[in-house]
Amino acid sequence: MRLGFATMLMCAAVWAGAANAQTWTPVEGDAAIGTLPMARGEALAEARIHYRTLGEPRRGADGKVNNAVLLLHGTGGTGAQFLSPQFANDLFGPGQPLDVTRYYVIMPDNIGHGASSKPSDGLRAAFPEYGYTEMVEAQRRMLGELGVERLRLILGTSMGCMHIFVWGTTHSDAADALMPMACEPTAIVGRNRLWRTMLKDAIRSDPLWDGGNYQTQPVQGLRTAVDLLLLAGSAPMAMQQDLATVEAVDGYLTTQMERRLPALDANDLWYQVNASWDYDPSANLERMTAPTTWINSADDFINPPELGLSETFVPRLADVTYRLVPNSAEGKGHGTHTWAKFWKDDLVALLARTER
């Protein structure tokens, strides 16, 4: 089934000279992807995926779209995050790696996120528990609605990085190239699962939780959730430099709470963090044959390099270039993945080595 756009407008990428003067106006739409079976609980009926696109699809001699790029966001994010200046202004402009006059860039809000089907739409805690398997299946169905059978590139950050490893091990011929950033291809255990479990417990132990049918947001639990998210995404060297006084630390925390709390729904956040329950592609890494550039960062609390996981898994991947972005005072911690300046050259090299 082909879907209609809310507004059938050509993507507009307005170039105004300097990089910081660019604005990006995507086409937005919703893909109706039918009933989505869930490994835990009942199927999700009438599921939908919201998406944004830049550029236009082009077809090869075989009539198939050959320039589609799928960008996959992290936990709690949306496709809109890829329109931020530190990402878009380094990648989407004329002559840049993902020049939208050349590529058809697709940025979905994944299941449970943004304007896609999610608990806060009405089901609340009765929403079926989804995992990464269902999230990738939803992406696959959305691409079908857009008429895309094969992708030029999948680039994913954090949760999107893990989704790429699911794609690569279950749909090995789905893309010409893969660029996962900020994750490991193994089950989430140890400290990584601990902070996620603490966050989930904080939400559901809040006195206002009421089985997920709260009348007002359980703000005590959400404050603890924000605390944990701030720590998990922190860059230690940058924070030591930028938050050099007690007042600076306190002011930063206050500002972050004021910015983040109003945007959160407790059910949505619980499900988003919980979704990694089924993730563990490690047994099937030999199936991941697409050329891959895998990027992690040395200051990532969530994926600390001292565990040596990447070095264990790299030899099992058929065609991979792995790089660890060094620690520095300019680092962004786990968020390095959304700052293209740290890995733009790696993307250029990946596209060059997979050019048809």
C-alpha cells in the first residue's frame, strides 16, 4: 500500500551561504503499517510510523529506488534530532556526504517515540511491550510503504546503532553500507542494564504511578530518570572543564530539569528504555556481510571501551572498519554520535568504498 503525505511538498533544503545559516524543512508523513505482532503481549493494532524525508527518491534502470538513506535515532529521540545544526549542517548541504540533492534521506520516529504509535496515545501501560525486533520490523514496513526495497546506507546512533546490528544480522542484503555509532553488538548487561533498571524502577515506584494510569506525571520518578540520563550521556572531561564551580553544576542541573521534565511522559519513557530487553545479535554476527564503519567514543559511559567488547566482535564481522573517537575536553560522551565533525570523514570513506 502506498501512503499519502499530509502535505505533498518537495523537500526544501534552504542554503543561505554560511553553514550556520542553513535551515532544513523535511516532508513529513505517517506510514500505516498494520498490525504489529509482539513477542511480549498482544499485537499492536493499526500501528503507524511517523517519518521525515529530505531529498527525492531516484530510480535505477531496474526501476528501484537506489539513493535512500535511513537514519535511526537513539532511545527517547525522534527523527527530528538529525535536523540539528551539528548533524545536518555538516552532512546534508551541497557537496556534503549526504547531499540531499543526491540522496533520499528518511528519518523515522521509531515505535514508542515521537509521533509514532506509543503508550501515551491512550493505551498507557496496556501498550504491548515492544523490543528491538519489533522496532526494526516497523522500520522495514515503513520502507515498503515508501517504495524502498534496498538502502544505500543505514546510519544509526545509540539505539539506532543497535538497530543496525539487528538489520545486519537478520536482513543482510537490506543496505549497501552500514554505519552504527555508540553501541556494542551484545546483550545489555552489567552497569549498562543496571542504570536502565534503576530508571525503570524509579518511574514505577513513584507514588503517583497508579499502574500507569496516573492523573499527573509521576514527577519524582521522572526527576530520578533525568538524573540517570544526564549521567549516562555525560562527557567527563568536558564537564570537568565546563562545570568548574559548584554554582555551574547546580545551574546546569536546574536548567536540564526545566528543559527535559515537561517533555517527558512516564509510560513512554519506561517503554523506550525497556525496549532493549530482546537485544543480543552476538550469536549471528557472521551474517552481517554489508560493508560497515562502526564508531564508538572513548568517553562513552554507556559503552566504556575498557570492557574490550569491540575488539572481541570486530574479527567476526565480514567487512568492518572500526574506530574509537579519542577522549578530549571537546568530547560529547555518548552524544558524540550526533556531532558529525567527529566522524564525517569516516562516513565519506564508507560511501566511497561502497560506491556502485
